[in-house]
Amino acid sequence: MKTNSEQASINTNTNTNEENLATYLNAFLQNIKVFPRKKCCGTSRSLYCTECCKLLIDRESWPTSIQAGQLDLPFYLDIVLNDKRLSATGFHAHVLLKASRGDLNDYNGCETAQSQAQAHAHAQEERIRLIDIENNESLPSYEGEDNTYVLFPSENSIPISSVASNIHRLIVLDCKWTKSSCQRLPEIDGLPQVHLDHPPSESFFWRWHNAGPGMCSTLEAIYFAAMEVAQVSCYFDNAKRKALIDLMWLFGIQRSATALRARREGKPLPFSKDGKTMQRDLRKTEKGSEKHLRDIEITKRLKAKATNNALI
């Protein structure tokens, strides 16, 4: 049986990255898998642990590229997290790249190998950093760092292809579309900004937004940016470029789960145009709408709770 990577049949000379990604993600819809929850860091979790960032799916089910340690990026990556970890797609990249780096437990019994592994792991931690400002973690200082860019479309941003050969570290903002003020963090405010040359015409994400065309999830942005930079990277061979699509592996699993749930409920797929339109309509606060009635019920519960607390 072919893996999702093989089914994607990536060929950057004949197919666009968007088409490759569509093929890859559609393969999950044809073969929906449900993975059991596992206990980690004191509670039952699905797919990965949001505390220790461990991938909780059995290793034999991982994509070949991750098992072989081939999944990597052509630049250092800082993920600035300003969202809940379960909602943040950039978190997937951190989990999968950590899994691809391997586990120090593999070096038990050999002190020299263990110290080498620890040094390698430390270097890799520097390559991929997660800064969780939602949990009050501080950004590092980027003063004096050359060739560090923020991936964010703005009036001042330039195409990533124009500096692809110079990018050493890429900073991505993992936050809700409505939190674009996150880009004005003082530590990154003066850094040059880049945007994707060819963002997906429509995001494959199952959550809707009103930010306009060309907007995608953080993980999609990382993937498309990596594909752009990999084209000019001197150490990124064709095998590593093909492996990049497995950054979307957890995304594909979660996306297929939303499709399965929607089919059971007789609703349109949440990542389809009809599904996103339905979600927007449900959130319109019109008198008598589903959201309006739900908001009324929530307000009643909050008032009742406040009253009960006052009586205690």
C-alpha cells in the first residue's frame, strides 16, 4: 500500500505546490484513520501532547520521511504562538520536526553517543523554536541577527523568492486571523517582512475567516515558504524537498476527522466553500439566528451563575 507521500507524486517541474498538497490531503479523505487516544503528561490526549510536544501515534504509522529523520526545513524557524496549542496549526510543525529529530532514549548505554545526541538535539532545538507568548514566554532578541525575516503579508513585505537564498531564520506568527496586531511585537517590529509568492487560492484549513483571498493557516504558510526556499537551498536535495509535504501529515489527519464528523451529521465538509459559508452564517448575530439564540442562552447561564455566587 502506498503512503500518502507516494500518492502525492510530487514533481515540482510539472505540478504546482498547491496541486501536490491537494492530492496529498485528499488521500486522507479516501482512507480515513482513527488513532486511539493515549495518556501523556497526566491526561488522555489525541495524536500529540500539547505539553511535551510528543507525537502519540505509534511510530510504525508515521510517514517514512519522519521515521527516517528526513523531515527538515531549509531555514531556522521560530514559531511565535499566540493561540491555544490545540488550535494552532504551526504547533504541528514543531511536533513533527521534533519526532523526525529522534529520541535520546535511542542512545541508552553509550555515553559518547548519548553526548553526541544531546549536542545534536540542542542544535536542532535552536533550529526550531516555539515561543509561547500566550503562556507569557518571552521572545529572544533578534538584534544583530542577519537574514532573519518575518513571514507576514503587509504593505512593506517583499516576495519570499526575492530573498530565498539569504534566509537564515524565518519567524512565523501562529495566531488567529483577527490577531494581526501580533506582528507589532517590539522584538520583531523592525525586522523585514516577506510574503508567499504563490499562496493557495483557497486555504485547505477547515476554519473559516474573513481576511480575504490568499490567506492560509500558519502550517500551510510554513509549508509553502519552505518549498520556495528549498528550490534555492544548496543542501536540500530532491528527497528532502519531497519530504516537506509530510509537514501536513497531522493536518491531513485532523482534516479528515472533521470530514467524517460532517458526513455523519449530514453537513457540508467544513473546509469546502459551502461549509465555510455555513459557518459564517451560523456566527452572524442576527435576531433569531442560531448564534443569537445561543448567545442568549450563554448570557442566561452566566447571569444565573453570578446570582448564585452572590448568594453564597
